[in-house]
Amino acid sequence: MTIDALELIDLRAGYGSIEVLHGVSLRVPPATVVALLGPNGAGKSTLLKVASGTVKPTAGCLHVGGVHVNGAAASDLAHAGVCRIPEGRGIFPNLTVAENLQMWTGVGRLRAGEVAERTFTRFPRLGERRKQLAGTLSGGEQQMLAMSRALLVDPAVLLLDEISMGLAPLVVADLYELVHSVAAEGIAILVVEQFARTALAVADHAAILIQGRITRAGTPAEVEEHLSEAYLGGAA
Ligand code: ATP
């Protein structure tokens, strides 16, 4: 039996006295993309914060690679292989692509040449733009740069929050192709996404979160049938 890279069991969490997640169970096996969908305010980002250790569960279990990690600090979870791309993507806009990569030398104990080689092999577009300021990259290219940083540490679990934010649909489709290929390398990926259908197109499993509860989980096809109820007929 494969051990899930990330598993939440009947997990509760929130902010102060306000509970946002009311007993959520979710599994993300290795080499798998799981899409977490749901309307605004459902608790999707909160769930990612719990998985990355910035919000602590108040009940239930959080397992990483089969190990119980409730209450572990964010740095410990990062050490255990959980990687969340920070909001704002965590790149240095006033440095070139190559300089950004230099800043990350030492992350994952890679030398400068290895960092660049790995990144440009995986994302040739970034290689072509190595001398360009990161802040002037297109949104999709910036997202690739952020993802390449995350991948330098060889994460076991990658948490992606709304990577499509502000991007054109075609760029989003390209990015999700990359997400799919990254998962094929063995990484477990949990994506939170507004563009539900785009995420479902590459996901292996999906779940709908509404008001802090998983209301549907299954294959993308099974979940897609219930999208309209999740979004109350909104643009899913
Ligand atoms: P969206 O799709 O709009 O980003 P979401 O599903 O990611 O929504 P969360 O950001 O997890 O939802 O928010 C869930 C609830 O928790 C919301 O009611 C939100 O106002 C509340 N919340 C989020 N962050 C905090 C915080 N730091 N302190 C207090 N309440 C918070």
C-alpha cells in the first residue's frame, strides 16, 4: 500500500475562536494531482496553511509521509518536504531570472550551475529569458520561476494556491501541463483553483470544499458533475 504524501483526517482548524475547517479529510498520494475546489471563503487557503504549518489544527490529524505532524512548525514541515509557493510568488522582481536563481543557490544544497541547469531544463522559457528582470516576466513565466524555486528542494508535497490568478486561460492551461509533468516526477500536488475545469483537466482526484466541509470527492469526472451546486451556477 502506498503511503499518502499528505493526509488530513477529520481535521479542524481556524483563527482564534472562529473555526473554518469543520472536520476535513483529504488524501494526496505521491505522483498525484489533487484539485481542491470551492467557492470564496470556503476555507481552501486555510487548508493549505494547515498543511504547511502556518495554521495549527485544533483537532483531527495531519500526516506527512505517514508521520503525525499536528502542531509542527512551518520550518519542520518544510523540512519534511512540504512546500507552499508563497503569495506574491516569492520572487525578486528587480533581479534578473539568472540573479533570482543565484539567490537560491544553497537552497536544497545545489551549486549555482546546478540550480540554473535544473531550472532551464525544466522550464526552457526561463532559459531564454535569463537576463530579463523577473518583475517584467509575464504572469505565467513568473509562476514558472516561483515553481522552479519550490522544486529545488525536491519537495514531497507541493501546495499551489490559485496559480492562475490574473493569467490568460491559455497560459493557465500551459501551467497546468507543467504541474502535471511535475507530478509525474513523483511529487504529490494539492492545487487550490478558481478555474475549476482547468484544474480538473489535469487532476487525478478532486474534492469540493464548501463552508469548511468536503461535500464531494472522487475522480475529476465525478466531481465535475457537482460543480454547479458548489458554485451555485457561478462561473466554474
Ligand atoms: P478564496 O477562494 O476567496 O480565497 P478560501 O476558500 O481560500 O477563499 P480562506 O481564505 O481559507 O477561504 O478563508 C476561509 C474563512 O476564514 C473566511 O471566512 C476568511 O474570512 C477567514 N479567514 C481567513 N484568514 C483569516 C485570518 N487570518 N483571520 C481570521 N479569519 C480569517
